[in-house]
Amino acid sequence: MILVADLETVATLVLEEADIQSRIAEMGDALTRDFYQRDPVFVVMLSGSVPFAADLLRCVKTTCEIDFMGLNRFGESGRVGVTLDTSTPLFDRHVVIVEDIVDTGLTLKVLRTMMLDRGAQSVSTVALLDKHRRRMADVPIEYRGFEVGDEFLVGYGLDWKGKFRNLRSLWAVLDLDLLEQQAGVMGRAVAG
């Protein structure tokens, strides 16, 4: 039994802060080109997308609006419920959904349909991370940061039991049981 784990036995670094910020700047430039003077509404999905959205939107060099939405999936049917809705009218607007990670695509498919049903002129998705191999629904991701594998990821908005969203880099958890026993080890990465 390990009494005090090292960070390397709990998680491994997947993306460093500098790599994340560089890619976000490129995505911001692309969004600026594509939506220049089109006054898009960026709908930031809570809660994991907040760090990504904050950095991304500072790189978008055109007028825009920012709103927030919270969804949850529940039950075996995977029904989607709205926990926080947008307050900005979306009719005849260019909507850009901001996601931290797209996994199966099922929630994103519902979300995109919801935006179109509200009369959005166009709907695009910008996602920092894409777990494409797990995709169950065919959904476009017009602006993609990085493709990742099936690992359980924490940091830069992604959490484990509400913790570690504030890590500036992205980590793959190697041993969930060990993380459960010694969450303080990841806490040292936060303190950095």
C-alpha cells in the first residue's frame, strides 16, 4: 500500500498551460475572422467551460455577447434537463456554443437543436477537447482545440467531484482509487 503517493502515480500531464493558451489564441483568431461584425452570442456551457471561455473570449476581437447555460443528463434514457437557461434572445442570431469537452455528442446534439428551435440564424460549436472515439451522435465541432483519448481528465475546467477545475494544465488520472484516497496529491499540482 502506498502511504503517500507522488503526483506521477496519480495522474500524468496531458497538455501544458502554454500549449492550451497557444491553441486558444488560434481558435480566437479563427472565430474573429468568421464572425467579424456579425455580433455572435457565445453560449458558455456551465461549469467546466468557464476557464476555457474566459481565455477564448479575450482572444475574440469583434463585438459579441456572452451568455451562460447549464444542462444535465439524467436517467437511463439520457434525458437532458436545463438547469440554467440563457437570458439573451437568440432569434436571428449567430450562436456559438462554448464547450470544454465533447464526448458522446448526445448532449451537444440536443443543445444545437434547441438553439435552432429558438430561431438562431446559425449554430456553431467551439470545444477545447474532443473525445471523438466515444462519439455516438454525429455532431459538428467547427472549432476544435485538441482530440483526446478515453482517459479521465482533470484540470482547466474539468473536475473530479467538483475539484481541480482550477488547474492551469490538463491531467489524465492514472488511478481513480488512489485519487480518491489521496486527493491532496492533485492539490499540490494546483498549488504548483
